[in-house]
Amino acid sequence: MQKIEEAAAAFLANRRVAVTGVSRNPKGHGSNVVYQRLRDRGYEVFAVNPNADEVEGDRCYHDLRSIAGGVDAVVIGTRPDRAEDTMRECAELGIKHVWMHRSFGGGSVSAAATEYGRGQGISVIDGGCPCMFEPTADLGHKVMRFAFTLKGNVPRRV
């Protein structure tokens, strides 16, 4: 196991990142916030939603397999009951870095997905948000990181 800061740095060192669960209606969706932040920070980011062809003014992919050239990392921002299927797709595609988004509530974290992913050699961050760590962090997310770490929504080690 490694400290969350080390795992986050390794995840964010990947420049081609897919974000699942990006919504056509972005208001209040954590996936959209993550997608926008990564895009604004210069990442090559890919929105994934099986029910959309476009989100945030960009092309949207129905699954990870559809992304030409693949990705190096995935942020899971869907309901937890869909996380295990996404983790299996990541394993099949050889993706080695997965972050299950969580801020308020349970977020996208699935114990079954975490166990499966780690069993496949995937570095799984099971909670928190990429926007809480440099180089994508802002003050608001840093404050949330502190509070959510105390609450247990951001793991200390992964």
C-alpha cells in the first residue's frame, strides 16, 4: 500500500485520462467537474457515457474500448453498481490507474471493484477526487480533501 499522495501523483502523471459518468446535463455532476478541470489543466481527456455522443462541447465515447489509442488512466464517476464493470473493462484494456470518485456520500466507490482491480494489478484509488491533488487542485478542493480525509471519504493509503 502507498500513501494517497503518492498514488495521486502517479495517477495524475498520466496525460490521457478517461472520465466515466460525464453527464449531458453538467450542473452538479462531479464527473463533469473532474472532466473540465483535467481538460483545463492540459490533459488529453475523454468523456465516457453510453447514452451521449457529445458532452461539454466535446465528443463523448460510449465505452473505454471506443477511444482510439486508448487511455492511461480512468476516473470512475458513475454509480457504484457500474464500477465493477468499468474496472473489468480497464483490466481487459491493460489500464493500470483507476480512481473511483468520492466526495459527498458513497460516490462511485465499490468494494467489489476495488478488490477486483487490485487483484488485476491495477492501482486503485478508492475515494477522493483528482481535483484535490496537485497539479489539478484548487483551494476549495484542498479544503474538501482535508475534511473528507477526516471523514474517511478520502483514503490515507491505497
